[in-house]
Amino acid sequence: MSERTIPTPVKAFGALALLALAALLPLVVTEPSQQNFLILILMGAQLGVAWNIVGGYAGQVSLGHAVFYGIGAYTSTMLLLTLGLSPWVGALAGGGVSVLFALAMGWPCFRLKGHYFAMATIAVAEIVQILVTNSEFLEGAVGLSLPMDQSGWGVLIFLSKLPYYYVILGLLVLTVLTAWAIERSHIGYYFRAIKDEPEAARALGVSLTRYKLIALSVSAFLTALGGSFYAQKEMFIDPGSVLAGAISIKIALIAILGGVGTLLGPVLGAAVLITIEEYSRTLFGSTGSGTDMIIYAAMIILVAVFSPSGVLGLLGDLRRFLPGARSKGPDMADKMEIRP
Amino acid sequence: MTADILFQVLVSGLLIGLIYALVAVGLTLIFGVMDIVNFAHGEFLMLGMYASFWAFALFAVDPIVALPFTALLLFAVGVIVYQTVIRRILKAPMLSQIFATFGLMILLRGLAQFFWKPDHRLIPHSLVSGNLTLGSVQFGLPQFVAALGAVGVTGGLWYFLHRTRLGTALEATAIDREAATLMGIDGQKMFALAWGIGAACAGIAGGLIATFFPIFPEVGANFILIAFVVVVLGGFGSVTGAFLAGIIVGLIEVLGGFLVGPEYKTAIVLSLLLVVLLVRPRGLMGKA
Amino acid sequence: MNTAPLLAVDGLGKAFDGLVANRDISFKIHHAEIVGLIGPNGAGKTTLFNCLAGFYTPTTGRIAFEGRDITGSSPESAAALGIARTFQIVRVFHSMTARENVMVGAMLRDKRVREARKRADAELAFVGLSHRADVPASDLTVSEQKRLEVARALATDPKLILLDEVMAGLNPTEVREASQLVHRIHQRGIASIIVEHVMEGIMPIAHRMLVLDYGAKIADGTPAEIAENPAVIAAYLGD
């Protein structure tokens, strides 16, 4: 077989090396604000990889992922506040609620193709944000605060940044492994088939609804875990910080910038995007005066128009040397090429 | 509910519904002609509002007087967007198409925030201000004028699409692009025209809304979602459908706000989207 | 061999917004039979295919497959029952290699990637595309893409395969190869219905021919009978 990628042992080694590097990084980067910056990148990367499962692999663009993020954050926080349930369990429960929500939302919305599906996801996220903002039970616009009086691994609240770094790194690894496992199984093949030619996929016995729902559910579950992590790290959530449209946009941007449908593209996408965001804040004040938005948007338009394989595509063949990049056949990113 | 209140609700719903129709008409036209959803449509509206604001702030020109200028400006914006971005992604995979107009949305919001600050701005003392009283029903003059304008523009667009040569060609392209090309209609020109007209409609809507609604960089987000509901309810690509659906959505919004609570009115309208998708995905007047 | 018909179509009709594309079509297909489906442009051949493969729900009539009523079933359940199809305008998964395309088909019966790969390689060999297995499907020639669609369909283990103009645009050598391919599909015990305009490709191998005109069946018989049939000649000469 003439597969044009790197042999598996080399890639496995590369992946482990990268992971080891990531694990050792905070020993070098000890400044809390810099550690926080790294945490933000890992958080963005995790969300981007999770989004990519439905938006990249299966080609169903969601611009309402904040709803899953918010469900995760609110579920684990409410369970902690009302029942005193550990966020470890709460996060899983949030994932479960998120999956149920994904199924309920996907069933009508997946009747819509492409652009229309994307629009519908924005609408659903908006509805949820309005409902939560007006919910007395969830403290509405006031938001929820986590108790400050305890810390440690049981309640997943820490006084230093370092434990958060390792928790989010672990979550990112879990998310990447999930995406990788999907990519290699029949599900990954079915996702790509649905993205390329849905009618032909049906003729081969692929149920579009079932597999789109699988894609959305897995993505929703992982996104909810990210939301729970956010709540634990910030110790405060409100509709604006975990359910806003801007969050949905950011999640999608990270994956799009990094390269839609590539395993590790979103990690790079997150690094680029978070860096731009932080720099524009330093240069133009707290809101960045929209400069970060302008830069991402310009990049996205350029990527869409000229190099649909994302930032990774712009960096040429670097992608091939990334450990864990697609192992069989052409890179997923090739799918995004503009056909003549 | 007394008859007076009901009547008041109906009038308010009708007025806002006509404006929604105007915003949605441009969106549905672009959908219909080229099967692309313009995520930046709300930002065209936002640009229309800022154009009115600056015409007022710098030259003391009232938004209503400035309408032709706003329309022309936005027509130009639409054509430029088409020529620089959209034209290059016509044959691109759907994902690239989504990302292109989505990117445009973020870009325009970012630019507005950068140049005009995130502040809410208002146009004070427009030509049209104050309230009108009709029997027991009271409504704002700006809303009334905006609704009249919406009817005029939508009517004009309908006339253009059905009674003029150029408009018929555009409509033919919307119905069947390939057949239209075979009949010698220049697809590229039609696409550019659709973007120009679509943006101009959004711009006029912006100019009309600017007389009574705050102006800020994200203002388009409110309207694009409702416009999307209108387009789905009316049937993708149907101008007449969008007009009727706009009124229905306006009525539901005001009635829902009245019965359930104003904070839920947008959620009610957006839920309508899911109901339509479940019950009648082709909308009121959409092609099967 | 089983004597009950594999496929029985009874009084099938399909209308779109009042426009009739198929009317009162009845026929039977037996196991491993090769049936040509011909007719002038717009006669309703592709509509009939779409009804059989579950893409359209017929307006009237019944479709039975192996004695089971499958009228109005979905494409995916039609595929699971053993009806495979190709598309008139090729629909390969353009971002995947030829092998991966066929693997998607093979996964209908066995979800294991390794097994699907083996099956895909066997089907690629069957249609003569082994040397192109690792080429992205979008880089194949149209004639190769058509064969790839056949391989993909065969990988689903069908009992009936619907071939939509697989010979169109092929040169005489390729037409001969395609005819042989259809014959070899028959030898595997798979029935085929072939929509074709290329008469020299279909006439020598078809056991039977169905002729449609204006959405209705106007003839059903051996290729020799069809060639003599006055109604068919009239339809083709434009009466």
C-alpha cells in the first residue's frame, strides 16, 4: 500500500513526545498569568476539537455550540450548589443533559441542509440563553457563584492555576482520543461520506439522521465537559459568559481557522486565536476594540476564499508531521478544496 | 383581553412585522437566486443604520431624507461584497460558503466596533417622532412611517421582480438557474444584482429603524435571526412568502410578548422556527 | 434457483406536482437476471430507479422485493434489503480515495474497518480499479468514477443492482468492458436493471428489455423482440 503518511510507531512516539512537552510546560512557564494563558489555549483547543466532530468530520456546521457549553456549566454548578454533588459527577451529568438536548434539537434541525442548519443552531442557542436569563431557578442574569470555602481534587476547585492546567490537558487528550477513535472507525468514514455526498451515502445504507445525531451528541457531550471546566475555573457563571452567541462563534472560529476536519488543527487554531485575542487586548484595552474580531474574520474569509484547508493548510505540509494526523488516505482538509 | 388591547396589539404587531418582512425580503432573494445564506445580512442593516446616523450627525440630514442615499450606498456594498468575496466561493464546498459570509459578519461587526465604538447611539428628533393616536390605539410615528416604507419597498421589489424585464430575469434565475442561463441570462450579473438589491433592502430597513431603535455594532444580530425565521416560515426564496411571514412573525412576537412577557418575545419567535421545521418544512409558499 | 420473482412492481406511478413521470408500470425481475431499461429522454427511467431505490415514494402502486412490500421504504433500508444503485451523474465521495469509497459500501454488512478494506480491495479488483485504489476519487476519470460507483454498490452485497447509464460517454473498448462487467455481475448471481442509451452495450447482454415512453411501459421482451416492436420503433423515431 502506498500510503503517503508516517508509519504508526513514529506517530505514536510523536504524540507521546508532544504530550510530555505539554505536561512539562508549566514547570517552565511558572507565572500564573502565563499559565492562565496556556489554560485558555487548551480550553479553546478542546472546544475546537469537539466542534470539529460534528462541524468538520460530518460537515454539519453548528453556530450554536454555546448551548452545550452552557448546559455543561449550569448542570455541574447547579448539582454542586443544590445537592453538593462533586463536579466530577456533575460534569458527566452535564454531558448527559447535553446529549439529550442535542438529540431533541438535532431531530428537527437536521432536516435542514447546510446553511439552514447553521442558522437554526444559532436560533436554538439564542432561545436557551433567553430562557436561562429569565429563569429564577438558575438565578437569571445574576449568575451562579461556586462556594469559595473549599478546594481540592474532590470539588475540583484549586487555589493555584497548575491543577487546572493538568485537568484541562487531560480533557483535551480525552477529546482528541475520542475524535481519533471516531476518525478510524466506520463512523468516521460515514461522517465523511455524509459530508461529501449525502444521497450517495444513503444509497449505501447510511442513515443520515442517525449518524448526524451521533456526531452532534458526541460533540455536545465533550463541549459540555468544557463548560463544566470553565465553571470550576472561573467559579462564576452567567448567561453572558457561558451561553452567549459570541462563545458559539469563537468555538467555530477555532476549528475553522485550524483546519476543518483535521485532528489537531483546532489546537493550532486555538493557539493562534487566543494569542491574537490576548495581544489585541494588550494593545487596545479590555475589549480589544474589536481588533481581534477583525483579524479572525479577515483570516476566515481568506481561508474560505483562498485556502479552504485552514491555517494548517496555509502552513503547507507541516500538518503531515503532526503526530496523530490522519493516517489513511488524503487529509480531511483536502475536502475543503475549491473544486474548479 | 379587551377589544382595545387586542387592536393595539394587532397594530403594533403589524407595524413591526412589516419591517421584519423588509429585512427578510433581501435575505430570501439572495437565498433564492444563489442558494447561499448571507450571515452578514444583519450587518448590512447595521451599516444602513450607521449611514443614517452619520448623515444625521455630520450633515444634519434626517434618516428618512437620507433613505435613497442609504439604499444606494448599501447597494454598492452588496455588489462589492459579491465581487470580492462571494463570486470566488460560488462553486466552493458549502462549508467554505458558510464560513465566507460568517466571516464577513464578524468582520463588519468588528470594524463597526473599532471605528464607531460599542456605544449605543440614538438619532434624536428625527422628522418622524412622537406618537399617533387613532381612536383608542396609540403607536409611534417612526414605526408607522417605517412600516409604510417597508410596504413601499417590498411592493416595489415585487413589481420589479414580476413586471420588469430585468426583474423577471432575476426571478427566472431564482427559479431555475440552469434554464435561465440557457435562455441567455447572465448569471454573474444576476447574482451581483441580487446582492445589491438584498443589501439595499437591508439598508433601507436600517434607515427606517434608525429613527426609533438604538444603533450599535451588534444590532444586526437581533434582526438576522428573526429574518431567518421569516424566511423559513415564508418558504425559502419566496418574496411574497417573506412578506406574509413577516407580518405573522410580528403579530406573534407582540402577542406572545403581551401574553407571556416581553422578555420572552424573541424566544417565542425563534421557537416558531422549530415548529415550522417540524410541521411544514417548506414554509408557507416554498417550493416542495 | 428461487423461482419467485426477486422484484415485483405493480401499477407503479409517480407524479410531481401533478406532472406525471411514471404511470401504471408493472414488471418482474428474476434472480440474476440482466434487464435493460430503455426509452427516449424524459421517459421516466431515472424516476423509476429513484422509486425502486427508495429515493422517491411512489404516488400509486406497489413494489415488492423478495415477496416483501417495500413501497415507500427509505434508501437506507432499500440498501439494507439488497438493492444497490449507481447515479446517472456520478456521486463519488470526492475527498476519499477510491478504496475508501468502496469501504463505505462494504461497511453496510461489516462495520470493521479492516474487513471493509479487504472487501473494498476485492471489489476494486473486480471492476479493474486495483491500480487506482489510493487515488483520491476526485482525481479519477469519469469512466473510472462510474466503475468506482459500481464497485461501491457491489460492496453492499446486493441482490439487485440498478445501473444508471454506466456506459454513457465511454469509447467502444470501454463499452465492451462495461458489458463484460455486467455479465460478470450476473455470474455472481446478482440481478441488474440497466438504464442505458448505448444500445450496442446493452442489447447483446440483456436477457430482457423494458421500454418506457412518456412514463409508461410500452414493451417488455427479449432484445430481439424489442428491436422488432412497432411501438418501440415509433417511440424512438418520434412517431
